[in-house]
Amino acid sequence: MNYKPSFNLLNALIIILLMAGGQLIASENTTVQASQIDDGPYIFEHSIKGNQAHWICKNQLVTQNSNLKEIDKGRLTNEISINKSTTDITFEKPALCQSLSTSTVTTSVISVSKDEYQNVENIVALSDIHGRFDVFKKLLKNHKIIDEYSNWQFGTGHMVITGDVFDRGEQVNEVLWLLYKLEKQALLAGGRLHLLMGNHEQMVLRGDLRYVHDKYNLAEKLLNRSYDQLYNQQTVIGQWLRSKNTIVKLNNTLFLHGGISTDWLEHKLNITKANQLLRAHIDDDNDEIKKNDVLQFLLRSNGPTWYRGFFNNDYSEKSLSQLLKYFGVSRFVVGHTTQTQVLGLFDNKIVAVDSGIKNGESGELLFIENNNLTRGLFNGKRQVLH
């Protein structure tokens, strides 16, 4: 008797090969392809052609050029339009990229935001999105931070993301472009969006690509650039990220990614100086960083994007009190160390807002309103943070 593999066994073989990124000839006439990838846009600046947007639609590269001189003359295509009053260029998503969003680029010079604000009535914070766009967007919609069309709905409030948009997940660009859009909409509404730098932003921009999702291998191949070069200083998102603070103070609360070690007291840094140094040296190689004690501190394990000491069992309230006094705040809000919910420690003098969004199932927000702290649950409800 000739043995014939069962239908289920054949399917299992197909799945295994597809997971490996391969291609299987199932019979003489049937080819099973790996899943089709949509990605982008990656927008690069070119001195002659202006901005150039690259999309990946169903595994194919689609490129759009913008030329400001031609646009000003009114020679518009159905892909690119410009709002002359705000000098914004809009790149419409190609027809094959329906899963992605249209992207609008502001042509004005990117400015650095302040790192301290007072009299902010409404604050919402979260962390460690890690490319989980769908969970992030649903969480914001459930709490009416954005509307059904993903537009800013938080008025004059401030939203803080304490780092780590990059790595792990497969929708990093979708998150970045939504934040890029919301930042401008928040400003126009009298609010603010603060995207702070986390250790994974620093890793990607400095070429440490250990945690990049395999999906982005295709972008590297089609654009003939390593992943970090897709966000270098010649790209729109790369320039935008390099303008970001690492630490921000809102009212009596200090927000950052990892935490503050007592080593900070030895270096006698203030927030503004630390932010300036981190922006200025984000592209330095390791040899350059090793030459400077302050940079070694800021960009290593006891620095503000890597430190986890707040969560050690032996962490002392004495150290915490010293640091709160130094910065003149009542609490620190941090991400980086994953919890199952928004968590308050030391009578909410430390609040952890990495609620596990990176797992792709749910997440939470922290609301601070008139100094009252509540957890924003994934279903849109709230609970007092005890």
C-alpha cells in the first residue's frame, strides 16, 4: 500500500514552511505564498526632489516624490497635496496599502519642546507600546483621548509616553506616525503630547537592533538600508525623534522611562542639561561615550532610560526622599519595568505605567487630574490608584 500524507499533515508542513518565511509548491499547479506585508511610509529628505516617501505594499516598494516648487505651481497628483497655510505635505497611502494611514509631514523646522510645565489640569501617561498599535489605539479610544478617526480629543490635556515605541511588535511605524500627527493636533488644541526617549529608542538610533521584529527585514532589503538608517538624520521621523526629551516635569510629577538612581546626585545634573546631552550625543559611538563620565552615566544601566532600582526589594524610602527633594517633585512616573497594571509604590511616590501593552492583549493608562491618580482600564473604566 502506498502511503499518502493526510490533509492535516500537509497543512502542518505548509504552516511550518510559511513561518520560516519560505514558499511551498503544494502541487504542480499550486503555490502557497508567505503573508503579504504593508509597511511605511519611510520619508527621506532629498535636496533636489524635496521629500520622498517609500511605502511597502503587499511586499512591493512604492515610492512617491514631492517637489515643493511643482506643488506651489499647482501641479498636484492624486498622491500628494499641500496645505499652503500650514506648509504641510500629505502623502496619501497607495491603493494597495489600505491597512496603513495617510501621512502628513510638517515642512517647518522641528523645534525642541520645553521640559517643564506648570498648571496642567489633565495628564494621561503610558509606556512601552513596543509596536502594538492596535492595543494602543483601542486604549486611547476607550478613554476618549482620540476619536473614532484617531484624532486628538484630549483638549488642553497633556499625554506622556515614557518611551519604548520601538522593537518587539510589528506596527512600530503605525504608532510613530499616529504620535507624529497627534503631537501637532494637541498643540493646536492647547494641549501637549510628550514622547520621551526610552532605552529602545536609543538602541535603534544607535544601531543596536537585537529586538527589531522580523517583519522589518523586508524594508531593509527593499530600501537597501539597515533598520537604524531608516530613522537617521535624513529622515522625517528620525529628525523628529532626535528633538525629543528624555525627562519632563509636569506640575509636581517627573516623567521618564526607567528611573532615577542616586548616582544622579553625584553628577548634579538638572533636567534641561540632561535632555540636552542626551539629544546631542544620541548618535555617538561607544568609544566616544566612554570618554565622558556624564555620558557614560546617562546612557548606561544607572541612567534614566535603563535604571530599574525603584523595583528592587531593598530599595529604600530614604533614597527616594532624597531624589524627590532634589527635583522638587512629589512623585516619579516611569515605564521600562513591566507590571500587570498601573502600579503605585511608596504611597504613589513612584508610579509604574508599563502595564504590559507589549504583550498585545491589553493595557492601562495613568490619569492625573487635580493631583488625583486613577487607573484607566482597557475597557474604558477607571479605578482609583491606591
